[in-house]
Amino acid sequence: MRHLIDPLDFTVEEIDSFLDLADKIVENPKKYSHVCDGKKLATLFYEPSTRTRLSFEAAMLNLGGSVLGFSSGQNSSAAKGESVADTIRTVSAFADIAAMRHPKEGAPLVASMFSRIPVINAGDGGHQHPTQTLTDLMTIRSLKGRLGDMTVGLCGDLKFGRTTHSLIKSLARYKGIRFVLVAPEELQVPDYISEGVLKANGIPFKMVTRLEDVIGELDVLYMTRVQRERFFNEEDYIRLKDSYILNAAKMELAREDMIVLHPLPRVNEIAGEVDSDPRAQYFNQVQYGVYIRMALIIKLLELEVD
Ligand code: NCD
């Protein structure tokens, strides 16, 4: 039985096979509409979510399966002090596969150790978010036709933004990738990313504070919000929250074929005027997320589809 806890739990070849399956689902969704008949997905969400939870639920429903779960720790026995280990042992009796989001780093990993069903990390604290990364990979591959040989800029809260950590780890495995990390110094990527992933693997990258200076170099610009809920004090959040605002004037400095992605939710970091720019792809990105989660569910449940 396989779980998806860390973006590197699957090889590049396995990830390619997920992406290939997701592409096939896009071409012929009807063919897959009963693949999960009789199967159940549990969504165990201890932290707020709109896209990830509903995208998982839509994915399972599209496959003919059903869903059960909770959307806040307050609605579950976690509020009574139950451990994730005991919760997943219980859920293993009700469902065939589970997606878990938790404010504590490592909680889905712990769950996977006690689970009798595949566990998917749907975001653990400021750590990782591997299914957002699968979504991002599918979006980039679909729109740019490749995953290597490109300059990817990540902008915003690179310290607490788990989506950026997972995306960097994953993209670092492809040839010809170069990163431009745009953040206030206090919100730059953690050392385990800059040293442990980038320097250790000889991946070219630079850290800058001004988006205007580098936007013209980018093939992909990945914007992120400042992660208010992970700050220790509100003053720091208020001081840093509007560090970057992508607007039409900045977009004029970018290449014609650059794409703008964002895991969403957006707060202030992309002005509404950018939404009508054809390079703005963040709402299409949401759609790719459903297809790749359908592919992931099929793969983790080891279902046969020709
Ligand atoms: C992200 C998350 O939860 O990490 N949202 C998402 O799943 N698409 C990004 C964020 O909350 O900023």
C-alpha cells in the first residue's frame, strides 16, 4: 500500500504516469466515471480549505465513488483530545482512502503509520502540500509542454508557504530548472530547501526581494499569499502582508509566454486587473487539480483501467 505524504514519495516516472493518466481523463472523462463505484474517500480536514477538500470530493464523485469526512477539527473527536493515530485507525474501518489536512507538520505521516488505507497529505502546517504540487505540475506541463528547461519564479511567503516547498522539491528533479525566489528576507525559504534541496543538488537559484527586477526572466511566476495563520504575531503579518502585489504594470515587464500561477486563496497579492490577462492561469489551475486528484485516487487504490 502506498501513501502520498511527501512530494518525493513517488519517482519522476511514477509522477509522469499520474500526469499521463490525468491527461487521459481530460480527454475522456466518461470512461472513468464508474472506476470507483462502491469506494469511499474520507476527507479529514483539521484546517480550513475550499479548493483542496472540494477538489478531492469532486474527484471521487467524478469517479463514481462517495465521500465522507469532516471539515474542521472542532467537528471531530480531535476536539475531545483524540490522536490522529486513533482517528485514522477508526476511519480505516469506514473508507478506502483518506485525504488529511492538519495544522501540525508531520500529522499525515503519523496517520499513515497507523492506517490500513492509503493516506494523502492534503497540507501539513507550513511543511508540504504534495497534491497542490501535482496540480501545479499538471498545469505547467499542460500549458508549457514540459517540466524542465525553464526559470520558475516563486514570490511571496516562501517561509511558511507549504505549496512552494513541495513545488521546489518536485521541480528540482527535472533537468534545466532554475529558480528565482522572490521574498522579503524574513520570509525566504527554510534552510532545508535552500541548502538541503537546492544547493545539495546543484540547482541554480537566486534570492531577491524585488519582483520587478526579475519578472522578465521567468517562464512561470508562482504567486503566494502571506500565511497569516502561521505568524507568531499580528504586527509582523501586517507589516509583510502587502510585500508583493502583482498588477498590470508589472505584467508589462513579463514575457508574452510567461504564465502566472497561484495555489489560491488570493488575498491582495494579485490585483483583479491581472485576471483578464491571458497569462493569468490560476483559475484554470484549479480545474487541473480535479483531474490530477482523480488520477491519484485511481493509482493509490490500484484500480485497473486500461
Ligand atoms: C494553499 C494551502 O492550503 O497551502 N491552498 C491550497 O490548498 N490551494 C495555499 C494557501 O493557503 O495559501
